[in-house]
Amino acid sequence: MSSALTQIAALLIDATCGVLVYLSLLRFLMQWRRTSFYNPLGTFVLTLTEWAVRPIRRIIPASRGMDWATLIVALVTEMVIVLARSHLHLIGPLSDLSPLAWVGVSVVWLARDLLGLLIFLVIVDVLMSWLNPSTPVAPVVAAVVRPFGRAIRRFVPPIGGIDLAPWVLVVLLDIGIIALGQLALVLRQTL
């Protein structure tokens, strides 16, 4: 397949499967933080993920406040992405990967996507707090993100009235993404 067609195929995979991964992760975080789904963002997330989550929830119900079905949808979708990217030779042939490595790389990529989603949500939270804190989406994003910021504020209090916790959180999440990228490479080579 030509380079341009490979890039287009990768874009289509990321645009379809990747969106389902991120929406499933957002739904998982919203349910974990017990945020309301009676808002535009919650309705959007539920509408676009319910078709995939509902059948799995019949088999694997939520427990201890964790919506495992939503997390499994995200993981299976991530496994499809790894398989498709491997088939396109964007990450090397899957035949070189054992099934354990395939699952391991998918789990690591899912964790990396979760950290990326959190970075995005931190940036959205900061921008909404400056520009329009009364938007219906602001409390939802804040409920997901701000507990992480509170933990950081114990070590990095606001300086001169400026809260540096979101910046520190983004840096720590970026470090996590780099570490997970290296872990994915190690898994590919050792399993």
C-alpha cells in the first residue's frame, strides 16, 4: 500500500476507533467520579457509547463504583487499533507479537490514551475557568480533573494567587505518557 493510502487508512482508524476509545475512557472517568450525565457532554458521551457498552454490561456489571464494561469496550477497541496499525505496518507486523504482547501493548496504549485524555481535560478545565465557568460542561470536567489538582496542591500551593497545579499535572501526565511509550516498546521486544 502506498504511503499516502497508509496514512489515510491510519487517519480513518484513529478517527473512528480512536474516538470510541476516548469517549469510553471519558465515560469511565465520569462514572468513576460520579458526575451527572444530565448535561450536554454526558448525553453526547452516553449516546455515542451506549451501543457498545450495553451488551458487555449484561455480562460484566459495574462493581465498586467502576464501570468495567466501558473499560472493556475501550480496551477491545484499542486492541483493534493495534491490530489495524500492525496490518498497515505502522508498528511492525503483528505476527512478530505474541498474543500476550498484543494485549500488553494494547493495555499500555490504553493507559497512554487515558493520560492524554486527562491532559486534554485539564486544559479544557483551565480554559473554561478563565473564559466561561458557567457553561454546563464546566462542572463535569472539573469533577473529573480537579481531584488530581487537589492532590498536587498539597505539594505545590498557589503562588501569588496563581494555581500551578494544572501545569504540574500536565507535566506529570506527559512524563507518564513518555514512560508508557517506552514500556510499549519493551513489551513488543520481550514478549
